[in-house]
Amino acid sequence: MDAADHFMVAAVVLLLTLALALFRAWFGPRAIDHVMAAQLVATSGVGVALTLGAARDDASMLDAALVGTVLASVAILVFVRDGQSDADEPGDRKP
């Protein structure tokens, strides 16, 4: 079993994680559950792109992983900013 096979096994495990995260994103009871599951989907997608890029020696997959990382960061920043815009003062929100 060579290194490319190990990378493919890792990619399959990450795809299973991605499937579980999609399930959690669909059936999460709260908004934060949806966001955290979406972050896990993005992280798993980046991991799959990195492992497949390493397995096939394909630099374009590494570029795709970098773009996915940036988009995931922007998505969580938008969620946090949107959640803060509901209250006038930080102490006004009730748990």
C-alpha cells in the first residue's frame, strides 16, 4: 500500500465526516448548530481537497482548498456580525 492509497483512505474518512455534518446541518435544532455544522462541512471539504491534491500531486486542488478556507472564514464572520446587529448594546441580549 503506497502513500497515495493512504491519502485516498483519509479522503474517504473525511467524506464520511462531511456526510455526518450535512445531516447535522439539516436537522440541527438551533441556528448555532446549523452554523457549526456548516463550518464542519467547509473544514471537511478543505481536508478532502488537500488529501486528494496530495494523493494526485495536483497543485490546483491545493488552490481550491485555500479558496474554501477563505470562504468559510468569511461565512462565519457574517454569521457573527449578523448576530451582533440585533442588539443595541452587548448587555441587552438575554440568554
